Amino acid sequence: MIIIRTPYRISFFGGGTDYPAWYREHGGCVLSTSINKCSFLVLRRLPEIFDYRYKIRYFNDETTSSIEDIKIPVIREAIKYMNFEDGLDITHHGDLPNRTGIGSSSSFTVSLIHGLATLKNQQITKRDLAKKAIYLEQNILREAVGSQDQVAAAFGGFNKIEFGGYTDFTCYTLHLQKDILQELESWVQLFFTEKLRNSFDIAEKKIENITTKKTDLNTMKDLTYEAERVIFQHRIYDFANLLNDQWKLKKSMESSVTTSDIDEIYEKGIQAGAVGGKLLGAGGGGFILFLTPPHMQKKVAEKLRLKQVPLNFDYLGSQIIYHDYQN
């Protein structure tokens, strides 16, 4: 039996430039951090004594003897992709709801590939782990997803991730001074809008419109590099202001990114004292992030009256936290 812990992420800047349809021609760049809210996956080989080969527990339970009958596409295709021939018992636990913009789907994919490789006694680097997760989601499952979530989940940390060129992506850990990271972390407020959405539908619209959004996406990339510059200068307020600029740009690029309810939440947060913010993920619902001076956070929380998630940044990436080598 093994247990894999893989973090979720907060994407600050550059979302949208991590789609292959964009970065393979123009290059992309995102600024993100993994957080201490995670996906936990328990895997073990299923003994042959059972009259089924696969037992899977998530929000539903299923048992089957045929891999083709597994209902969750990512599980079915990952087992085939990794050439895992034994029976499997899989249990998933998540710290936060899925479909909420914190990269939970890719965190699960990374966990699953990491676990299957480990059960096969294969060593896998963080880079290979991210590349396999990207390939599985984009090329096998044909999902309308970008490439940043898989990298953030595999590597962990506060990173600048550049996309494009012959390496596809390069993950740079931003070696910020400890006091800068701690202050930025203290500004983060994460609220649950309680609105779930299908991010794939929104992402498909974004991909369809990429050729007409060249100027906006280049501006998005420029904002990422500017944000990197100001955070190294310990200018948290300016970093938050840039986040506000990016949110305005992001929602102007595709109408389905936001709703009137989300806009109302955002405006209330800014009026109550937040400096900048954004809806996480592709848009439409899920978690909304604000960067708020600590002395104003109580006022923002009281104004929004939404469930707030306390968090810290994570620096470890996907990890095997338990391994029983006898099974």
C-alpha cells in the first residue's frame, strides 16, 4: 500500500498563456504557488482472492473486473497508459471540493501517475511526472486544459513556469527572501463562492478564441514578468494591484469567465479593503482569491460572509508519504 500527497495550487498570473495552442507559437509564462491543501490517494495491489480486479472509492464506489468498465476516464486511461497489469484498490480524499479552480483534477492525475509508477518500482522525476500528467490529460483524454496545474502539483513551491520551446516547459523556483514570502502569504484570503462549474466548457471557449486574443494574451504574459519583478522588490501592494489589473483583463477576454454574482462578490471585497484579486481557475465559480492587507481582512470577511479557507504555501510537491513495500 502507498499513500500519495499532492498539493493544490493558487495561480496568480499568466493563466491562459499555458494552453499549448498559444504557447507553442508565442510562448507562455505563469506565476503560481502550491498550497497546503492537497489530494490524498491510497493505492494498493488488489489480492487475487477478490472476485473483481478494481475497487475504486471517490464520491461514488465502484467495483469491476474489466478495466474498460471503470467509469472515471482518468483512472481507466492512466492504468492503461502506465501499463499496470495487476488489480487495484484506489481510494481518494481531497481537502477541498473539485471543480473549484484550485487545480484538483491535475493534482489527482499527478497523484495517480506517481502512485502507479511507485507500485511498479519505477523512479520518476518531478519533470517526468508533470510531462506524463500533461500528456495523459491533453493527448489521451483530449481535455481542454492548460499545462500549469500539472507542473505546480508535481514540483510544488512558489514558481515561475515558462512554456514553449523544445523543452515545452521550464519551472523556476522563485528564491524570495523568507520575509517576502511570509508577508505575501499573510495577505492571501481564499473564499468559496459555493458555485461549482465545468471548467472544460469555459476552457474550450478560451482555446477557440486564442487567435483573436493575441494582444490580450501578450499583455497577460507581460503582467506576469512585471509581477515577478515587483515581488522580488518586496512591493506586495503593487503585486496585488497588478492582480487586479489581470482580473479585469481576464474577464474581458471571455464573458463566461465571470457572472453578475461573481462580479458583486469581487466588488464587495475591493470596497471592503482588498487591493486585488481574481477568480481561480478557468472561471465561472469556485474559489475567489483576494490579496488584502492583514489589518483589513476581518472587514473583508464580514462583508462577503462566505466560507474562508485558511492556508499556507507548500514547497514539496507530490510526495509518497507512506509505502508498505510488502504490498
